[in-house]
Amino acid sequence: MVAVTEAELEDLRYRLLHTRWPTPWPLDGREAGTDAGELRRLVNYWATEYDWRVHETAINALPSHLADIDGTPVHYLRFEGEHPDALPIVLTNGWPSSFLELTAFARRLAAPSRHGGRAADAFTVIVPSLPGFGLSPQRPSLSEPPQTHEIWHRLMHDALGFARYAAHGGDLGAGVTSRLAEAHPDALVGIHLTAVAGPVAPDAATVTPQEQEYLDSVAAWSAQEGGYLHQQSTRPATLSYGLADSATGLLAWILEKYRAWSDCGGDLSSRFSDDFLLTQASLYWFTRTISTSFRPYYEYAQGLTRRVERVDVPTALALFPADLTHPPRSWAERTYNITRYTRMPRGGHFPAHEEPELLAHDITEFFRAHR
């Protein structure tokens, strides 16, 4: 249960209303980061009109459970499929998101007949909270096992008793899902991704022109947009002090990503309501987990996270045009057994929220052959 005290709410409102705003630059638009006007509007709404209690009640009404995986508590949601032969599937979110992004989508997968689909395509959907994100505490050690993908397998296979199951993930969740399939191919019927890991040591002589164009686009994106990634991978603790102390700073940090990485055309309200954005920010704020949400970046950069080498289970890749990268099929096939490859007509980094119908259709069509 989430139970934020009145004192915590008052503290948040006070901090928001007494934000120490920086001296503005003579700059229009968002060329240098989060737009000041948009941020000020949302900060004012967060402090004066946004009702956390409404969302706290909704969160507490979700089908939440807590599992103990070798001494590591894991929060997860379970949505029962409407069909007796529903396929179990574990969904994993990315950053800067949370399990809340996946709740409406999970209901859609669990009850497809309510959305014009067939009951026979239903999934029993498990949505765990990543360690250090929101309602799951962080893993106790950076270097000692189990890593997140092993926690997921022990949750799905050992704790919940699913002999075989499916998995879907994007961003950080795609990495977890890939490592899960690589480590436990006998348990995974297949995986569905919106991003892939590149080959560990590709032979430069075999890189095709299309693949080189993709690699050049990744390098250009990293130079223009990758500042957050470098900071969170190298000095996350330094960043976390400011974001844990300033709600306005926290909102600015994640707001930029929702705008830049979604298919919103610069208009956040076309894809996300104010309440959606502020509930995500509030969950980070009240659980004090923005700092621990940086851990996957740091652990990967430090070589503490297992690299993906080869995934042989059937893999579907769905690419949304406003997402961060768009690898050609041949590049994905260097690491994965790609059996379905889809370029979506619209959508971005948060497809479960932005384009749930497109994503659900692709997942359903892919796994129909693996039930």
C-alpha cells in the first residue's frame, strides 16, 4: 500500500511554491533543455490543483502483490487473463517510467474481448516494479547476484509457477527481457522488444551500408541527446542529490524525456495528460527512488551487468518512429532470432501509453503462434 502522509504532501507543495528559479537565458523554445514556460505551468498545477490522493487511491486499488525472491522484496501486479489457457507474460518498463505506464495496457492484454479482440488471445499479465523503481526496493548489492532478469525468472517460474511464459520490454526493460531469454531459453516461449542490444564485437568488414547508416545515426543521437545517459552512467550519485531535494528539478529532468522521446510533435498534451506526468513524478518523489533508478545505467557502464551475446528464442522487434533508435533487421539478427520485425506508423518511446492498440496487436499476433 502507498500511504503518503499529509506532512509529506505539505512539504512537496512548499518546495514547489518556493522553487528557486534560475536566471533565464535569452533563448526561445527547448533547444537547451526543458521549456521554462511548460515547467512553470506544471509546477504550479502540481502545487495547487493536482490531487495526489485520487491517484494514491487508484494505485492502491491495483492488483498488487509482494514476493520475496531470495530475500529481495519485489512488488508486482497480476492481471488474470479472461481465458483459462491465457499465456503468462511479464512486462518490463524502461526509464524514466514506472509500472504505472503499463497498467492500462496490461488490462488490455488480459481482456482482449473488451477491446474488439478474441478471448483466446488473452494473457495473464505480470507487471513487476523494477528494483529501485517506485514500489520495489533496490537490490542490496551492485555486484552480487541475482540480477534483475534472474529475479524475474524466479518470480515467474518459481514463485508464480509458470513453467513457460512470454516477456515484453522496451528501453531498460528490453535489456532485462533479452538477458532473461538468453539465460532461460527453455522457459521463454518468445520475447517481444522495442529495442535490441547490439552485437558484442561486430566485424567491421561485414557491416552493410544500411547498418553503417544506422550506427552513424546512433552516434549522432548520442552526441545530441545522450548527456543524461553519460551522467547517469558515470556520476549518478552527484546528480541524485539535487533531484531528490528539488521536486521542480526532478520534474524537469524527466519531463524533457517525455517530450523528446514521444511522438508528440513538441506538444506534450497530445500524448500525456498533466496528471499522468505528475503521477509519475510523484511516485519517484514520494518513494525517493530517482537516485536508485539510475543504477542500471551505472552498473552496465561499470561492467556489472551481464552483456547480451545471443538470444535464440523467437524474438519480435517493434520499432516506433519517435523512439530513440531504429536498427535494421539485419543488425538485430546478429544477436537475436528475429522472427517478426515491424516498423510502426506512429508512436515513440512509451508505446504502451502512446499506442496501446498498435503494441497490443503486434504482441498478440506474434505470440499467437507460440501458445
